[in-house]
Amino acid sequence: MEKINIGPNTFVYPNPVTLLGTNVEGRANFMPLGWVSRVNADPPFLGVGVNKVHHTLRGILENKTFSVNFPRADMVEATDYCGLVSGKTTDKSKVFEIFYGELKTAPMITECSLSLECKLVDRVDLQTNIFFIGEIIASYTEEKYLTDGKLDIRKMNPLLLTMPDNCFWKVGNYVGKAWNIGNKFKKEKR
Ligand SMILES: Cc1cc2nc3c(=O)[nH]c(=O)nc-3n(C[C@H](O)[C@H](O)[C@H](O)COP(=O)(O)O)c2cc1C
């Protein structure tokens, strides 16, 4: 088996597709965000990588709050639209129905299956991007996206992103239970 090196500009495979919500000078703005991850267990911290050129950056710095919203696959066109235009020149505040939570300045999207309301706790300034770390202070969903009180990915029907081919995908098949299916392998190895 011969491995080939495809170079360093490679991405996490796949990324979730989310919409990063901010208020910029009092107006809600949303940008698609693939570079997002949970980065601390307790307190629950989330990291987001935002390019310094984006309008969104101003909102995070202005209010020290932001939201991360998970669009359903059927919201793909409106989601992509938010990545084609900037809040600098286009008002994106009416693209979705908006609600606010405890922090009052992190706009969230009613149509999304899940919205995480975050308070800024730290930042790492990199060359092109700023990595913002936020504490999740509340998560909003609806009963229809839950099974036995837990979020159900089949009901959420989220979008995935691959880069650098820049494609949207839906979630595929269930494979097994994490922290569990490996037990069989563990027993056989001994
Ligand atoms: C699917 C998708 C994912 C994206 N992910 C990111 C990302 O993780 N970080 C980033 O800085 N820009 C990302 N972008 C680019 C911004 O969303 C885009 O430039 C947007 O228009 C910026 O909006 P704003 O200027 O109103 O903030 C992504 C774009 C798309 C279409």
C-alpha cells in the first residue's frame, strides 16, 4: 500500500455546517461556519475559527457573545447564501426567523434544529483567523428533534461540509454505539 502526500492544506473531514450568529451594531448577522468544535468538557467551551475579514468578527468583539446554529439539510440554499454575501454590504437579518435568549445579543435561528448560545471567554489571534472560545450557556431545540430526551441526528437532519472540494452532504448510516462497540474487540485482543 503506497501512501501519497496530498499537501498540508487539508481539512477536518467532514465539518459540520453551522450558522454563526452575531449582532453587529444592533443588527443580526449570520455566516456559515464549518470550523467549529467542542474544545473543553467542563465548563462546556466551543471554539470557532473566524477569518479576520468577516463582518461577523465585529459582532463578536462588540458584544462578547455569539450563537452557533445547526441548519437542517433543507435549509441549504439560505445557508449557502449567507456565505456568498457579507453583512458589510447585505442585510442578512431577515433571511431567517430570529429569537434571543439569556444573553440578549446572540441572535439565534428559529428554523434551526439546535442553537447554542455562547459567551466569549477567550481568543487566539492567528495569521488569517481568530479562534474564539465561547462558553455554551444554553442550548435550544424542540421536542421533535429529541429521542428519549437526547438530540437525535436523524431527526435533526444536519448538513456536513467537505473541503477543499466544497460540497454539502447529509448524514449517512448508523454504524454502532460509541464507548461500547469496541468492547468486543477488547475481549478478542486479550
Ligand atoms: C459552507 C461554508 C462554510 C464556511 N465556514 C467558514 C469558517 O469556518 N470560517 C470562516 O471564517 N469562514 C467560513 N465561511 C465563509 C463565510 O461564511 C463567508 O465569507 C460569509 O459571507 C461571511 O459573512 P460576514 O462577512 O457577514 O460575516 C464558510 C462559508 C461557507 C459557504
